[in-house]
Amino acid sequence: ARPKVGYFYSGKSDINVFSQEAEKYLVEDVMKMPVVVTEDSTIYDAIVTLFLEDTGTIYVVANNYLSGVVSRKDFLKTLMGGGDMNKMPVGMIMTRMPNLATVTKNETIIEAANRIVENEVDSLPVVEVMEENGKERLKVIGKVSKSNITELFVNLCKK
Amino acid sequence: ARPKVGYFYSGKSDINVFSQEAEKYLVEDVMKMPVVVTEDSTIYDAIVTLFLEDTGTIYVVANNYLSGVVSRKDFLKTLMGGGDMNKMPVGMIMTRMPNLATVTKNETIIEAANRIVENEVDSLPVVEVMEENGKERLKVIGKVSKSNITELFVNLCKK
């Protein structure tokens, strides 16, 4: 029988090596440029922007601060419903603040991934929290998506 | 000075602990049910299916075998172009075989994630390769997406 003495306890079983590696990555390390339109843009113009920028989600701003999010799904629903896309502004169909999940650039990718899964969204706007007249305002500075996380997963498996 | 003798070389630097853990997961461990329509379904019916099943991509079959893939983006483009969604079949607008990236259930999630990133798609149909009259046919048995990979990433970081 193999002697039970002299072996080395590494303590590894207590450590999640996976998260230990993953938590080194912050949102700012993987975030992409956001695609942004103003709340009064027509649905038509926003859809054209969506195709030209080849993205699935657009962030909407009013007075330069985040006011909403609009996605392919929202646009498709509007067109199916027969809305006039040349007249209706995106502000009418977007998901509006404060019902939006966001993330800041110093949070970890693990936190961002958790929030994406919990909120069942494809991406989160990366925001800087500002104050204006005593009110909290969010400035959009990036975007972190399931695509970023899939790419990070691939890269972490390669290294 | 610290003596340079007696330290233990673990060899850890040669091993990617991340992929070592991730490669335990096969496509069949995380795949979801696919949403499938036939090639002659109208675009209208396919869009209704897309919303009722709350999915972003539909797989299209002809004679029970994979013939194409159609996504929110394809539908949005068609509606923008003024196509008659009550008459046009999805077969007219789908991305058609053999221009489709697929995966089998025994491949690893790392392979699936790589293929998703390389092909710039949101999901891959999980297929079983069959033969009919000497021709290769693909039966759709599942779907693996960026959402599955994001969820796996979150779960691996939790364990």
C-alpha cells in the first residue's frame, strides 16, 4: 500500500483557479465602443445606424446622459406592429431608465457576466456616474456584451 | 538574501488551468433546445415563432434536415426593404447551407466558442451527421450560443 505520509497538501481544492484567473480582467480591459443615438432620432435612422455599425443594441441618450436602450427585438416588434418608422422617435419604444442594468469600468468581467445572465440581456452599457443638480446621471463610455465574454473565454483557454 | 535552494518547482506555468477546467464541458452538457421552422414557412409566421419562443435565431429545415439559419437581423432587413412578410418564405432570406458553421454534441465548449467567435455568429446549430443516398445530411438536435458560454463562464467562476 502507498504510504500515507510525506505527501504535500497544496490547498488547491479550496481555490477556484478559474475565477482566480478570470477576476484579473476588468470591464475596461474588454469593453468596446458603444453605439449611441439621441432620444429624438427616428426609428428609421436608428435602424440604419444599427446596420451600418453592425451591432445588436443601441444606447439612447438625452442631454448626453443615458436615457434608454433599444435592440433589434424592439425594432422588429415595432415594424411588425405597423408603426411609422419615419415619424416615431426611438424614445417611444426603448427600455427606459431606471429599468436598465449597467456596469462601471472598474468592475470585474465576472460581475458583468453575472449581471448579463441575471438580467437576460445581450450587453450592458459601461457608465460613469456623474452628479448634476444633486441628481445622479450616467455617461455612456462603453459596452460589454456576451460577445466580449465569449472572446475572453476563448482567449483564456488559449494562453 | 533568500537562499536559491530547496524551492519546489511545480511545473504549473506550463499548464493552462483555465482550459484544463473548461475542456471538461462538452456541447451536449450546455446545449439548449433549438427553435426550428420549415423552409416554406412565411416570414410572418417565422417572426411570430421568434417572439413566442423568445429566441434570436431560428434554424430552418427541409425534409427534416438543416437547410438554413435565419436571425432577427435578416428579418429586420427584409421588413426595412418592404418585402411582403405574409407571402415570402423564410427560404428566400435565410443563410443557406453549406455556408453554415455547425458543431456536434461531443465537441468541447472551447471548440464551439472558437467557432462562434471565428464565424461572428450568435449561435451554432448542434447537428448529427447522417447519410442519405450517399449524401451527407445534418439533423438539428440542439443549439449552443454566446448565452450558454456566458452562463458557463459565470458558473465556472462560482464553483
